Amino acid sequence: MRPQPAASSQLPTAGPSRYVDAARGRDDAAGTKEAPWRTLGHALKQLKPGDTLYLRGVFYENVACSVMGTKETPITRRSFPGEMAIIDGGFREFFETPATAWEPVPDAAAIGAECGVKLDVLARQHAGSVYLFAVNYDERAMAAEATIAVPGLPAGAEIEVLDEGRVLRAEAGRFRDAFKPLAVHLYGVPASGWASDARTGGSSANEDHPPGRRP
């Protein structure tokens, strides 16, 4: 197992200093040590060449830095001296209250493959978005071309395959994807494309569903 990084032991650097603190900061503050900003997304936009941004705490953000320094006056981002800041792209509530972070969506999707490979899918809702967790759990280590049925999903809807950089295009009420042996895929499904009965746990069994296990 890779050892956990140690806290920063570097002394503060010379030049302008800015501060962002996930626990006690405010984005309408001045960005000083006494009045830090709260979010990285805001703090990064305020930086200028020569600035050093000190991070404190755990940041549950997906951020991109578009500001640039120069060779003579670089922009530096680092943990506060003696501390180890963490940038986590997940949701804060998944760490703090995992038992209540997801809302199940019963009977919202079904999965199957013509070759009989064992597949399963589970639907969850969070903050108005719907996610599908699909797995190829066949002990024979067989690949499969799977069909995932989602009642009410409109043709042409874009299905994001999270953390894989892929987007799938839905057919009416379904979409398809390839599963390598024991593969797991996480899909982001547009909530606006779901039938109301699917989101509320109503019956979704119909002839369009492929064979397979239901959540």
C-alpha cells in the first residue's frame, strides 16, 4: 500500500500570499490569513503572477486552473505549512453522511445481454441527478454487449460514463454498452428524461426490458 503523504514542512515563501480554508473561509472575504476564501474554484480565479495560495482543509470540488504565472513570477499552490490539504472530487455528504447520501430509485432500470452473461444494475438518485451502477459479475470472466433499459428515457439523450471520458447516445427507453469481464460502469442519466413513475418507484416492467436481474 502506498504510504500517505506527510504534511507540508516548507516554510512560507516570499511574495504575495493568499489563503483558502474549506472549514472557516468565505468567498466574499479578502483571501488573507485572517479572512481566507472558502472554495478553490473562487480562490484560483483571484490569483495573479507571483502569488502563493495556501490551502487548508478538505476541498470537495472539481476544479480547473486557467490562470498563469511567468518564469520569473510563478503562481504557487500548496498546503499551509505544517498541514496537508486534500482535494477530493467527490461529494462532501458521501464522506460525512454516507448512509443518507443516496436515495434509492426502485425498479428504475434493468440490464441484460443475449449471451446470458450475469449482469446487474442499481439506480440511485442524488441532488436531482440519477446514477446507474452496472456490473458484469459473471464468474466465467466473459465479456458482454449489454442493453440497459430505462423507462421514459428519450431517444438521443446523452448518457455520461463517469470517470471514463465517454458519452453514450440513448435509443428510446434504453442504451447499450460493452462490458469487459468483471467490469463496473457508472452512468449519469439525465433526470429530465425519466418517466415520473420510474422516479417514484412505480412499475417499470414491460416487454422492452431485456433479460437480466433487476435492482
